[in-house]
Amino acid sequence: MAKKSKRKLLIEKLDKVFSIYIRTRYSINEMSECYTCGKKDHYKKLQAGHFASRRHYSTRWNEYNVQVQCFSCNIKNQGMQFQFGKNLCLQYGDNFADKLMIESKQIAKFTDVELQEKIDYYTQLNSLF
């Protein structure tokens, strides 16, 4: 079996620490609320759902683009994108979802150093939780 590249390992680590941050940033007593349906559950049972697909690196680790979602909304209901977008516009202003979609189409290339800096940043934030 081929060994994973350093870059792939950095991306996996960043995805993990970023997900923990997203799921805990608004939690109370380790309980978080699904952004699209309002279900409350322990943050470990919830997911970090992306409005614009995570395949777009320009918004993959964007704190506005990624919100807490339950398994049902994120996976079974393909992210509840319409409701997700409506909620973004209610929270951050009209056309915010459109702006995120436009941003997601931009080319973004992160160096290994930039990925590590993001890992360090979110690891630090998670340690405050």
C-alpha cells in the first residue's frame, strides 16, 4: 500500500481540526445545533457541513461556508443547500450565499506551510474549548 504524501496528510489533519472547531465554536456544554434543521446533539455526533462543496479549496476551510449539520441534513439530504443558503443570507446579509458560491469557483492553492499554519491556528482555537 502506498504511503500518503505529506500534503495529503496535512489536508487530512486540517480537515479534522477544522471540523472540530466548526462543531464546537457555538456549542454549549458540548451540545451543538444543526444549522439547517435545528437538531441539537453532542458535537461529536454532528458534522461540519459545507454550503459550497469541499472540493473547492477556496472555501473548503471558510468559516462562513462550513456550519454544523446533523448526518441527516448533511448526508441524506445532500447538505440541505437551499435552506443552508437561506440561513446564510439571514445571518450575514442578502446575496451572501451567492458571494460564497462565486468565491468557491476561484482558484486557491495553499502551500504546505499555509496548511500547517491553518492546522496550528485551529488546533489553538480547539484547545480553548
